[in-house]
Amino acid sequence: DHDFLSDATGVALPYGVYDIGANEACVSVGTTHDTPDFAVDNLARWWACHGRHRYPEATELLVLADSGGSNGARCR
């Protein structure tokens, strides 16, 4: 739960999407920073690879976020 940059040769940032309807999760790993753009890119990738096929009739997507890190309420 802590980064020790002095000991690291790189960084891996996991970001997950949990699909309640299918009871499945999809985790992406990035190597840049945990930003709102990173979160949105991962949601879009999940939708393109899994969501649109599983829910072809969907017209909306409900996203519940924990309001921490890239999901923070003050991120712009």
C-alpha cells in the first residue's frame, strides 16, 4: 500500500472494473500515473472489450467510484 520509489525500477498501477451483473472483474495495469484520464480509459476499454457485448441493449452505464485517487471528487 506504499510506494518506495528509491527501491523501485518501475511502477505498476492496477485499476479494476467490477461488473455486478456478471459477477466478474476486469483489471488493467498501467505504468503512468493514477489520473482521472487513466480511470476513464480503463472504463472505456472494459466497455469496448466486455460491456457492449454482454449488454448490447444498454443505453447508459452506471459507475460507482470510491472517491479516492483517480476517482476523487476534486479531480478535474
